[in-house]
Amino acid sequence: MACAVAFQASAQVTETPYSRIGFGTLGDNATGIQRHMGGVGYAMQGGRMVNSKNPASYAATDSLTFIWDVGIDLSQVWSKEGDTKGSAFSGGLDYLSGVFRVANNVGASFGFIPYSSVSYTFNSEIENGMETRTGAGSISELYLGGAWSPIKGLSVGANVSYMFGTLDHSTSITSSSTSLFFRTMEVRDWNLHIGAQYAYDLNRKDRVVVGATFSPKKSLHGSTTATFYDATSDTKVDTAYHSNLKGKYEQPNTFGLGVSYSHANRFFAEVDFTYQDWSKAKYTPVPNYEPANTKFNDRWKVSGGVQYIPDDRGNYLKRINYRLGAFYNHDYLNVQGNNVRDYGVSLGFGFPALGSKSLVNLGVEWKHRESAPVCFVKEDFLSVTFSVTFNEMWFWKNKIR
């Protein structure tokens, strides 16, 4: 993988040449609040937030409110490969979701969340010329979910989503003439995400929650196309490859497990583990456009985070939410036999909106990514996350006296 890096800014997705591989870099369905705590959420529940990481959490939604959560991400990346350095800024809308109570012990949610993204530009010198590779695009999910608590402490739920998006890759080879190669993948499919949570009260103030999630392995639907252009004459020379995704491209089984502890609405801590068996998922490389030996590694991720509220009924400063988190991610991306891994830390604050139960969430996250044992590109990311959790009492009816 040649990685002389010459980055350009891109909206809504983060620049990285590693996203050239497979389906790009993956999202984890984490809200702004969850990213401040390392991305945890499998065992997180509460009546005043949206948690699409585990749909079972919807059953705990407050009966009087309708909650909206919208998040924006702004990221700066610094990269280094040998003596070559690059940097880029990117940002945009990250997610949008809502949750509300349907009936006693029944909740529902809907929203827009990222699945994966591609964004990169890098150059390589070739004999008597230059090769430039660029990529852009994303796959997103529109989901609708529901949850039910059949007995005290236990809740189960599911999200059904529509996956859509296009991933574009192009290669420009310039020597005595210029040739352009385009590779496009379009995904139009459905997805299923199920979850369960069990909460046990140790006493009146202390609670432990165990959460688990599962998304089944399935073949993707859509198509992929490779096209060659002669840029000198500006005409399409050949559609070199076209194939449906079904039976040739798959997403893996995804398992999530988390345990949380909370004390009196003041202290919260959670540890999560995620596992995806990407090595068993089918991925058919486009002939002459991708390495014939393209393969993936199994992905696993460990996350941990805490939140502290000095006094949720005190003065304004005491009602601020303080958050801290960290994670380590052994990614599915494989570069010439080398695994891509990243790790990071995060810090965030939740500022109560005056006169309401809404929260304005502001946080920063630092992340480092590289491949190992051979390191091709080192990347350091600094992200600023901004989200607003609108907690409106739509279902409150004032009594007329």
C-alpha cells in the first residue's frame, strides 16, 4: 500500500488512507454522550437519552418526554509515513435520533446513523509519472426500533434499518498520457440489530446492568462496478467489471457485551466488549483493481467510561455532567498482512439547558491509528464532538383548574 499522503478536506467523514480497504472505516452507533465515555453503551439505560447501541434501552424511556439527539463531529488528522507528513480537517453531521414511550414498558426509537465511510487522497511516484488515488463516500442506516420490558429488570429490543450509500474509489495514472480507473460500490439493503438488558438493584441507590447485542451475518445487496477512462480523449473505454453484491460480499456476525454500575444518579461507569468475525465474511476483490489476496481480520474492541454529576438537583455547576473514557480497537482492516489498530481517550461535559431537562454536550477525543507489525502510516486524530439532547415534555398535559 503506497501511502505518500496528500490529504484534502472532506465533510462528514474522517480522512484516512486506510479507508481504501474493504468497506472503509466503521462506525459504532455511539452518540456524543457515549463518545465522551469511550463509546460505551451496551449496558447504558436511562429515561433521558437515546441509546441505539442497544435497542433494549428504549423500554426505560421516560413516559412524559420525547427525546431528540443530534450530533456534529469536527476532526483534524495529522499523518506521517516516513518523512512525508499530511494533515486534513473534516466535519459535519454525525447522527440524528429520537426516542419516546409507546405504552407502559414499551419504547420506540428512530434515526440516522453511520455504518462506514471512505475518504482519502494520496500520491505515489511511478516510472515516468505519478499515480493518484482518491476515495469518498459513506454507507448509512435509517433505523426504526422498539423495546419491551416483560418483567421487572429485563428488557429486549430490536432495530430494523435500511442501509444505503455509495463508496467511490478512483485511480489516476499520469505519464505520457492520463488514464482513470473508477471503482464504485452501491449498497441498498436491510440490517437487523437486537439487544437485551438486565438491571439488578443492589439497594435503593446502587444498580448493576448487564447488556448484550447481536447483529447476524448476512449477504449484502447492491452492486459494484469498475470502469476505465482514457482522460486524454475524455471517453469511456470500457466497463471492465460489474457484479451484484449478493453472495459475494457479506457483513459479519457482531456481538456486544457490556456491564455498568450506577450510584444515585451521580456516578456511572461501564465497560464494553465488541467482537466481529470479519475473517469469515465474504469479500470478492474487483479483478485488477484490488489485491487478489484481500482479506480481513476479526475485529474486537474494548471500551470503558465514567460519568459524574456532583448533584443533579443542586445549583448549575453541580448539575454539569463530567465524562471520561478510553478504548482500544483491533480493526478488521488488513494491509499486506498487517493489522490496523487504534486507541484513544476522550473527555466531555454535559451542560444543562436553562429551564429544561435538555443537555448540550461538548467533548474532545484523541485517537492514534497505525498498522502493525509493519507500520505504513501513523495517524493522530483530534475530534471535537458537539451534540444536543432535546428532552421535551410533549406528553405532559397541564390540568385546568
